[in-house]
Amino acid sequence: MNETKFRRKKDLPSTHLLGTGTPMCAGCGGLEAIHQIYDILGENTVFVNAAGCMTMLSVYPFTPFRGSWLYTAMASAPAGAQGVRDGLDVLLHKQRIESKEDLQVVVLTGDGSAYGMGLSATSSAIERGLDFLYICYDNEGYGNTGQQYSAATPHGARTATSKGPRGFPGYKKDLFAIWAAHRPAYVATVVGAEPLDLARKIEKAKSLKGPRLIIALSPCPTGWHYDPGESVEIGKMAVKTGVWPLKEYVDGKVAHTKVPQQRPPVEEYLKRQGRFSHLFHPERNEVLLQEIQARVDGYWEGVI
Amino acid sequence: MYRIRYHGRGGQGMKTASRILGTAFFLEGFEVQDAPRYGAERRGAPIFAYVRASSQPINERGIIRRPDLVIVADDTLVAIPAAGVLSGLTNWSVLLISTNETPDIWEKRLNFSGQVLKLPAPAEVGDPLELRFVGSSCTGAAARLVGVISRDSLERAVRNELVQLGEGVIEKNLGKALEAYDLIGDHAGAVREAEKIPVDGYEKPEWVELPFEEARISAPAIHGAATSVEVKTGLWRTMCPVIDYGQCNRCWWVCSTFCPDSAISVDEQGTPHIDYEHCKGCMICVAQCPAHAIQIIPEHQAEMAGGQS
Amino acid sequence: MKRALLTGNKAAAWGARLARVDYVPAFPITPQTEIIETIGNWIDNGEMDCRMVTLESEHSMLTAAGAAAATGVRVFSATSSQGLLYAMEMLYTVAGWRAPFVLVNVSRGLAAPITLEPDHNDVLAARDSGFLQIHCSTCQEVLDSALIAYCLAEDERVRLPVIVNMDGFYLSFTREPVQIPDTKIVNQFVGEFDPENIRFSASAPVSQAVAVLGGTPYSYFRYETHLAALNGLAVYDEITEEFANTFGRRHDAVEAYRTEDAELVFVMMGSFATKAIDAVDGLREAGWAVGVLRPRLLRPFPADHFRRALAGKRGVAVIDQNLSMGKGGVLHTELASALYARAECSPVLVSFIGGLGGRDISLEEFYEMAAVTRKAVEDGEAPPPRLLYTKGELREVKKLQAVAHAERQELGKEQ
């Protein structure tokens, strides 16, 4: 983090590239992250998308991109990225286009694709050493279809398919560890609520070559049931309480870019979201709350 | 057949409202078909719902082209072409609007020769999206307007459809529905069933031989940058953020960074400006401004202040 | 130009090589794998300036193929049966992108039960996708069709991907003499890939394959794809005319063999059609007025070609090497709809289904099908569709079932 352009918040971009007028929900944490990321990546990009909320970013004839975009399918955006990257490489190698026409290839998927259906294609793309960026906007469920649970849903969350009194019985898959096990060029977690941390990580990712993968926690007012204005606050709480570690994998090592001191109890984060209301009403579910706290505590004990 | 079309915003309960009406008809012994129709289903974005009721089995299906009754739960939708409020209206149709303006203002504005009926919108209007009961009010009025639904059936329908919700919520909704039912009593039966389009003298569809067009045009591709700015998502807004420039300390433009829709730009002096054509009113900027320099005012007040939209 | 003994797979590889393809996304599957091995070898030896990448599934492979074509390069790929079906979502998708490229399908029977030998159910499952389809009956045709397919796919009046189909084993692994045309002449014939403004480049931002909401715009895009596919009929005829003039081989949309004065006609696709030709020679010697029609182009469907060729014919034996469960033969169904209510062209159509999973169709069976068709003409009525199967085959299966304990009684024995 020595030579970063983003030392202070004043260094963040003041003009914004991504066009307004998209049909994303008001207060969308995913759009929050993408709009910040796009400012840094710029318009010499082609975003290759998988089915998810962001499918709706471009609906004929409207697109917010000042660069390019290709919508593929839920399971195969990394394969689409492979085709575009290889196509550009061939055109450059055979001198059919000038190098200034080159584009960065950026996969954009939700957690449904990244943690599940698209995992095979991602694994393969990393293993082939594809030179690309991967942005996962993680709203912890299948958002575009009404927030059913996905492999990214945290333990205890209520979703459209986990409405029982204890919420989702499963546990959030550790996608960061899975991706890092492939030893790609770079993996990082970000959240739009921490724009400086996000900017530095995107800047770093941009400067490297090979597979570079980012998971952006995306607070979702529609799916997590809270007022849209709270999106950034909830993102900040996720970091403060330690639920969402901000970290990166590079050169074979994992390093945390923020280690929260004096973490507020996890319930400060949970109680702001309707999807966890059953942990508090009609009465507190102490067992589940303590279980969730214990997992977070356990994680940070391993770090410090 | 009664053909009824609801217009509201995502989050205002149009689907439930249409189902209450459908159930009320059903309890009166009618054959019923009801369905919502989503565009991009988002909070604040326009949605439709349809109700058909007939003494005969219903074979018609899908969108209602020629409504007998159009219900507008949120009068700000009339200005949005995509909301299609006026689509198919004839002088046979009845237009029921939840509004604080008088019917003749709407008649003039819309150049409409059919009947416009008003349902008073709650006087203390904060965020229209908080109006969870507007759907029930509209349905209560609609039930009276068709003239074939008893007060009793209306009550049973409300209880049927809202059974999952708490008793307090059910009573609130019921109260609103019955209140509207009673209020609009002078116009009971004003909505009539239109006849089917006749075979003699129907308007011929203008079928066309679609010409082949080159792939550049006929592939689903957009050859341009940021064409999305033409979509005025500002029309989703029911509450409006307003910057008090006296309080704004031109910080490191928090609001501009945190606005997910890129709807806040910063000029050379470091002054932020909100793009009201696109601001969806999420209020993240309000929550995050370190100087608390951004206020929330209801959208219609902002419009009346003449500056914002 | 040299003439060599090549398998269908090698011929396909030569087609890709001569077309100077830029990119080959690949995934192995029997009976196609020799194609990508051959291309891989040529790349490693420096004989082909092309990039080959193995994806992890055919679904990803087709995604990469379409994406690279949409970026602006000439793409080749190959698959079969289970792989083609695994990619099915993407077949429809990339056709809708209007991404032109060539996919060789080596047809093979579909699971379940899983098998390795050929029939046409796999490639026919793709017939609604927007891919054009060319069906080959010789290894020469495979090589030639690859070249024709690039011209067809990339024509501005089409801009759709094309499947070139060959039968597994009977063509893929069978060597036949093949003329390998001269590189220079092929370069002139096929030309360079022209992206025609559908590409990715920094100076021309484009959002491709975007979502569409509403039946009206969606219908527009789908109808246009269909119109483009229909244009393929005229474009194919133009290309094959020029091909004939350049290379001396004619590959008409519907191949007609001894049909001019025929009363009865066999209609079938693929490599087994040469067996029909063989049968027709025998029947002709015995005095029958009989011929063969073999559609090479299946999509777009060459309805006019069929109507012209079958005008005045009295009986047609349609032999389908495919089976639509609960309906019957696909070619029979499609041909019937093309001929319906055409006064000048109303032969009796008789449906036969055989050759599934590579099952042979014997010469005797062809003779018998001709006889059945002749009788149908005399009766003025078609019999119900016949699933080709013999007593001997049933006995064989019963024996197998006895071993599998599925059936404890062998035919003809009491228990």
C-alpha cells in the first residue's frame, strides 16, 4: 500500500463514469460498489456479465456503460471473458487492431453465480491464468429472483426459502479461501461503505496481470429488509463488527487491510436488518446470537 | 365483464389490493382472473395489476387494453409515460385517483371526457411509500363503484387476503377499505361492464411484413455510451434530498462517492449538485453527510417549490 | 491440391486450417476428439497460427466461442451429443448475439442410455436455436462444408453461427479420399473475417447481448434472426454455385440422385444416404423408377428445393435416423409441413425410423422400404410409421436381458 494514488479521501474520484438511470433498487449496495469500481477501472473495459441483479443494468436500448458490456449466462461469464480476452489477444498479435484498442476484461457476477453455478468456470479460468478481473457483488442470496438463499447466505438469515424460526440453516461459503487456494494473482474483499480501501484494492488489482478477483459485500435494502438510506451505515457496521473482514491475498499471503479494534457486538449489525428480526422478536434467540458472535470472534482470534 | 386496472409503485401493495378486489368479486359468485404485471420490479417503480370479473368463464387474458375502471394509487404516476395510466381510456371508463387535487383539475390536465373520481390521499403525506393502506382504500372504493360487491364481501375479502399479517394491520386495512367504500357511496355502480369488440367493424390490425435488417441493427446491441441517462429514474422518488449549501462544508464529497446511482456530481469549486432527473431518493447521502447538510422533503413539496424536478 | 485418405475428423480439421481460423475453444468428447488433437498438433508445430484453449465444459466452450466471435475473430469449435446438449443454453444465446462461427458436430446418439455411436437426435435438438445446419455424407463434404459454412455464417445477409454435421464413426473415423484444396485459392474464396461493426474495441463502446423487456422488442429480435436464417437459402445457393465453379464440386442444398424420372424417392440425411444411393442403383437395375433426395441444408429448411424435386412424384420413403419421443421422425414431420396443401406436389409420405445409435440399415431393408412405399402409393394411403427392427435383433436383446436378469424368458422358450 505504499505507492497508492488514494492516500486520503480527497484523492477519490470526483466525477463518476457509470451512467445514471439504471433500474437498480434505490440504495443498492451492489451498484454502490460498481459505481466506485468503474471510476477507477475506467471505460477501456468490457464487462462480461452473468445472470443476476446486474443483468438489468443494460436493458435495450439503455446502458450505463461508457465502455463495453457483454451479457453471457449464469454459469459461464468467466468463459465469456476467456473468449473476449483471447479474441483481443489474437487481434493484437495479428495486428488487426492497434494496442490502444485493447480493453480490460472484467467479469461481473452476483453471489449466486460466483459461489455456485459459476464456480466451475471461475476455477477453470484461474487455472488457465486468464488475465481478467472478477467482481462479485455479494448480497448474500439470489437477489434478482426475490432473495432466495444461496451458498453466500449467512447462517440464520431469513430469505424467501428460509422462513423458519431459525432462518437459513447453512453457513456462508468461504469463497475468498476457495479462490485463494487457486493461487491467482490477487483476491480481495471490499465494501462500498469503505471507498478508500476499495479504491486502493481496485488500483492494485488494475496494476497486476492474471486472475484478480474481488468480492464486494453488497447491502441490499430489498433483500435484507431495511430502509435504503441505511445501506452505507450497514456496510460500515459489517466491517466494524468484524462480520465482513477486509483483506487481500497476494504473493501467496493473506493480509487484512483493516483489523477492527473493540468490535461492537455482532447484533449491532444484525438488528438493523429485517432479515434477522426473528433473532430479536418476539424474543431474543440467545443461542443463535451467541453462535454467530462466536464464529466472528473465532475468525478474528485466528487473525490476531 | 368488469375490466379493472390498478396503477401504483412497487412497495405500495398493488398486488395485494388487486387480490382483495378479486377475492371480493369471487365471494360474490363471479368468475375472476387477477394478476400483477411487473416491469423491472423495484421499489418505487411503476407496476400494474389487473382484475377481470364476469358471470361467465373468462377466456380473455393478459393486459387489459380497454379498462372499465382505472385505479391510480399514486397520482405522481400520471406524469410518467411508462406507467401507462391513460392507456386505453375511453369516455366509457371511470378513472379513480388517490389525490389531493380536485377531479376537474385532472379532467383538464388529461383532456379526459370520462368520469374522474377522487379518493382523498391522506392529508399528512410524508413518504408515499409509507402509505401501506392506499391499496386497501382504492379497493374499497372500487368495490363500491362496481356496484355488485357488498360491504360484507369486501370485509371477508380483506380478512382472507391479509390473514398472514397481524390483527392490528388487518384492522387498519379493513378500516381504510370500508371508509373508502362508504365515502364513495354517491357513485355506487358508476363502473359498467363494456361489451366485447364486435366482429363487424373491428379495427383491422395493421400487420406488416417485417423487413430484414442487418445484424448491426437487428442484434440486441447498443452502440453507444451511457444511453441510460435517458431514463428519468428521478420519477421513482417520493421523498427528495435537498442540500443546504449553508451547512455543506465541501468536504471530500462523501455524498458524491456514496450515491450508488452517480447522481451527485461535484463542480470545480468542490460543490456537490444533485441530479434530480435521476436521484431515486434512497437518502444515503442524507445519512452519510458528515455536516448533516442534506434535508429530506416530500417530493410533491419539492415540486411545488418549483425548483427540483 | 492433393488427394489423400482422410477421416471425417481430419477433414474437419483441414477445413478449419484452410479457413485460417483464429481461435479454437475446445473440449474433448467421443467421437470428435481427433479434430482438436489434429489442430492442437498443427498449432504446436507452427503449421497453424491459431490459439486453442481447452475450456472446462462445452457450455463454457460455446460461451467462449460466441464471445470471441463477438470480439471480432474467426472461431472454430467441435463437439457431439452430450456436449452439444450441455451447451444447449448457449447455442440459442450466441445465435441471438448474431455471432458468426462454425461448429462441427460429430453426431452421436443421446443418453439415456448412453452410447457412442451415431444418429441425428443430437444435432436436431439444436434446430430451433438459430444455428444454421449443413449435413454431410462424405469426408470430402465435411472439408468443403466447413469452408462453405464460413462464407455462409459471415455473409452480411446472415451473420449467424453454422453447424456442420458429420456422422460419428461412419464419417469421423472412416477414411475416404479427400481433395485438399490449394491454400491460396481457399484464401481467395473464404476471405478475411470482417466483424462488420460487431466487435469490442476501446474506440467504439458497445453493450452486446443486452436484456430486452417487452414482447414487442423481443419479437423484433427473434423475427430478425429468423429472417436472417431464411436468407441462408439464397446465400447458400450463391456460395455453392461459386464453390462449384472454383473447386469443381457441387454441394446443392438438396442433393438429387436419379430423381428426374423417379416415381418413388428416398429422403434421408447424412452418411447413410450413400447406402440409399447404393440401393437405388440396385433397384434401378431391377426396373424400379426410384431416386434419392438428400437435404444438405436443414436449417434453413429448403422447402422450395423439396417441392421442385418432388413435384409429380408419387411416393416418398422418409428415413429418419432420429426419433422425437411420442411423435416420430423429425425429417418426416418437417417435409410433410413443407408439402402440405400443394396441389402440384402431393406424394404419399411413408415414415421409417432406423439407424439409431449407429444401427445399420441393410440393403434388404432399403429394398423392402421401396416395396412398402410402392404399395402405399397403390393404396393411396400411408401405413403407420415403422421402427426398423428385426426378429433376429429382438432375439439378441432377449438374450442380453436374460443375462441382465431383466427378462427371464428367452424368445420361443417356455418357462
